[in-house]
Amino acid sequence: MARAGLTAERVTIAAAELADEAGLDQVTMARVARRLGVKDASLYTHVRNLEDLRGRIALLAADEKTLRIAEATAGRAGKDALVAYANAWREYAHRHPGRYTATQTPIRIDPGLAADAPGPRRAIELTYGMLRGYGLAEPDLTDAVRLLRSTFHGFVALEAAGGFAHKRSPQDSWVRALDALHTLLEHWPPSREGESS
């Protein structure tokens, strides 16, 4: 018998907690059902399958991460905004590793759920808004967004995997990386649109 009050949201939160504890790849319908104290079949009333559940984790995480970034960057501009944005990103990845992984993994998400989820859209608005503060316009905006995402994700992924074995503190390197990104964004190179490669 399904536990009273079981909802898609409760199932998603239980799965997200499991992802943070054990890893996204360890989230299965059976493990989530055990966590909730219900039979596996009870979950299918609320989520279609494992892919649907993982998509819901990704949307939950995108909403949470975006909210933290929005709170951190409110009223800030330039380097202050960049540092606040980056630190909120990294802190979320540290606190919620499984959820964070879901935001960086290609997962097929139900279009209806995605359309109703504010996190991904808000994340784009926040990122582009911050970068416009550096005077960037397209196509440089998109290139800068990709650079930031690559840098932030690459750093936190390597950090999580124990990839920084040098005696220098990863925190010191993180601070310097943000200094370097700020300098680059202030002196963004001219666009080479139209040049052949």
C-alpha cells in the first residue's frame, strides 16, 4: 500500500537525497521506493520511469541552484557579481553532488515539466545579465557563457574527483581563476566572426 501523501514532489526529493548520498547513477526506482517505505509499483503512480525521475531531479536541482545564484548576485555587478555567482555554483555542487550531476548530465526531460520549470530559464537570464555588465553582446555573450560553464563545471568536477593533488589549496586556485576570468571578461578579444578556420 502506498504511503499516504506520496506525491511526485516527495518522490523527487527522496530520489534527490539519495543521489546526493550515493551518486546519481545509484538512483533506482527500487531504492527510492525502499527509502519511502513503499512498493516499487507505488512510484509509477507519480513518475513514469527512472528517466522521468532523473529528469525531475535535474529540474529540482536547476531551480535550487538558480535560486542560490540569484540570491548571491542580487544587487551586485562586475567582479562582485561574477565571484558571487561562481561561489554559489561551486557551493551548490559541493553540498548537493548528486543533484548537481543531474544538471550536467544529458537527460531527456518531459517537455511539459521543462516548460513549467523556472530554473533553467532564470539561469540563462542571470548569466546573460551578469555578462552584459561587462559590455558583451552576441556572439560574445554565448561564447562567454560557455567559457564560464566550462570553467566552473570543470573545476568542481575535478575537485570532486580528487583531481587537485598539488599542495596548493584548490581554494587559492579558485580565487585566482575568478581573477583571471574577470580580467578576460573586461578585455574580451574582438569577435572573429566571418573568418575562415
